[in-house]
Amino acid sequence: MTWLRSGVMEDREHIYYLKSFVKRHPGNRMAWYLLGKQYEEQGKLSKANYCYLEAGEVYEAFERKMHPLVAVEQELEQLQKWKERGRQRRFRLKSVVLALLLLLLSGLQASPVERDKRPQAAAVHTAAESALQQQAPPAVVFTKRAEKKPLGAALELAAAESGRAGTVLAAQMEEDGAWRLWQGRTKLLLSTQKEKPDGQWEVAMYDPASCNCKPADSAPMVKVLKHWSAEQELRWVLSSAIIAYFHQQGSMPASLSDLIGSYPNNYIAGEKEGMAAMFAPLMQQLAVDQNVKALAAGVQQQPAPGSGSGIVPADKQWRTELQIVVDPAKHRLAVVSGDIMVRSYPVGLGGNKTPEGTFTITEKVKNPNGTDKGPYGSRGMELSDGPYAIHGTDEPDSIGEDESLGCIRMERADLEELYDLVPLGTKVTIQKGLMPPKPAPAPETRFRLKPVQDETNPHHKYSWLG
């Protein structure tokens, strides 16, 4: 395993950042250790050793040996106890401690700390396996490309999440303009794994450009990220349905079955493994962070006292509801959550016949007009304010063209995945210039739900423009 000692940063901005970080988080031993390694590389051994003392057990765990100043630290603790016995001993205490520090610091060799050369790849696999087996899922945090100090930002985000999860994985999504691409290339930066109750951590670095180090094997953590990503897509769908239900019904759903009703109450188009177990905790989290209440009242929540760092906890960030955006100029439809583009599909439009603006999905139906092979295909999602819908087509060559009468046409596989992803009540924005020039990457695996209810409406003949 590549320990935190490998993350040596040469940029002076990183030293300044780490110094600021330990001032704000003096109890973070990982940060003290990282700052000490930077000072050591610059030959500033006195400062390095001070940081190593603050790092405490982290130094011993990462370097596989006891630091020479540990004895001084223990002596200092003993002297501090003597100090509490009376104010008369204060001058003596400071003198003894200073003498001890000066003696040992002057006697330290200037050679770099000896590296432990034992193979540690198995430790990475053990951390990844334990992460997958944890009852609570690992936390995943993301930095943005504009971040000048990605490793420092990742460390701070990981520290913020470390109290809630045994494993924290920090990564960076591929970006295109203002969008982060969920299906794009994701760069792993580092991971932290809590090994013992006493606060000892294992830290692995994966991006040599950020850490100036030999990266650890990222394959095990890629599996962790893939597992977490699949759960996150389900979390998005369920969160979106709960929020949509609240908007339309004025109350929170009492159970999962309230969301998986037959037409016309089919907020979600079926079930998926893990959804039932996720429902109650997710409802509780939404109530705690008051996302739904803030949306209903139209009031922006003010940051809590002491939250000046601006770090949004990962679990709250990933409960933002899904929306649909359509760019007529690019002939593309995307499912987004904030600035994250979750999916992107080619669509057929009607040129000026397709209205721009903001709409809502007011109805979801399978096999419109009783068939999956007609002009509307196998699925239909009606939009508010007119006879427009997102639906399939029996003219596949019209995808990417302006040949519809105003509706949004999609290929069957894309349409059926979209139908499962977005709930009844989803916001739809149609506007030119929303999409980046290049299409976003396609998913390796389609998101699908298992149908459990009747979503057809055989007694109604739909007359969307097509």
C-alpha cells in the first residue's frame, strides 16, 4: 500500500495550505504527518520533527518505527502533570522541556527517514474488501478540476467525512464546460481507511500528478467506486421521487408503496434491490437536512453556525433531485443533478415547433394507445402546458433531426432507461446552449427497475403532436 508519506508536495502553495489546514484542524494527525513530510523533503528537520510529534501514532503507523522524539513527548506529558501540582514549578518545567528538545533536535541526523520497503499491495485489497463489507456504505467525495490544490482539497473533504464512514474515497470527475460527467473518466486521488478505534488511518494515493509519488494499485478502489455509484443512482431516483411526491401531495410518502403505485400514481416505475432498505434512512436524512421543507417553502437554508468551511457533506450533496434538460441546438436530452450530468441521449425534435421553457412531467404511461410499436413507442412522459411529450418513435432515422411535430423523440433503449430514472413530477427545461459541444459518454450498464405495477392506461387515446 502507498501510505500518506508518499504524498510529498513540492509547491509552496501546498505548504501554505497544509499549515492553514492544521491551524483549523489541529487534531488531524494525517495533516500534521503530511506537512512534516514536506518539511523533511526541504531539509527543515526541526519543523518536520515538530509535525511528526503532532502526528503521534500516525507517524509510527506510516513509517513502521518509533520517532526519536517520542521520548521527549512522553517526558513532556509527565512534566505537564507536575505543572498542574503548583504554579511555582512553571519556570522549571519550561526550562527542562526546552533543554530536552534542543538536545535531541541538535543530535538528530539529517538523513531522510528510512522507508519501509515491504510490499503493501495486499493492504489496499484488504481495505477495499472491508469497505464493501461495511454495514454503512463508504463515503465518496469529489474535488473539481479548477481546484489548484486537489490533494489538499481531497484531504480536507476526506477529513470532513471521516467521522461518519470507515472508508472515504476522494476522486475527480471528468468535466466538460460547466458540467461534471457522471459517465466520464473519473480520476481517483486518495482513499482513507480507518483501521482501529484509536483513530489510526491507512491512506493511499492514486494520482502521481497530484502527490508526486508512486501510486498505489487503484483497481480495488475502482470496485468500491463502482459499487457506490450504482447505489448512488438508486439514491438519486428515490430522493427525486420522495421530493416530487411531496410537491404534488403536500406530505411525505408513508411507505415505499406510495411511490410505486399503478397508473396514474406511478412516481417510480418499479423496484430495485436495495430500494426498500434505503427508503427509511433516506426519508430520515431528508427530514434532518430539511431539503424538502426548504423546497416547499421556497426559502434558501442558511448555513449552520460554524460551517464556514463551505464543505457540503457528501450524503446531502447526493440527495439533490434529478432534472431533465433538453438542448434543441445539440438535439440532446440529459438527466442532471446540480452540475452533474448523469445521462445524455440523442433526441429528435421539431425545430421551432418544439417549445422552449420549463415544464413538468405530469403523466407517465407504458405502451401509449395500447401498443409499444406505434408512433409513441413503448413509453410516454407527458409535459405540462400543451400536447407535448417525451416518447418513442417508429421512425428511428428522425433521431438527431427536426422532423417531429413538436414532441421529443427517443430511441427505445434510451427512452426506457429515462422512464425508470426520472419520477412523475420531474422538472424539464428546454433551452438552447445548455449542453457541451461533445456528447457525454454512454453508460456501461443501463439503469433499470423491476416492474411491479400496472402502468398502462388502455381506456385513453393519446393525441400528442408526435
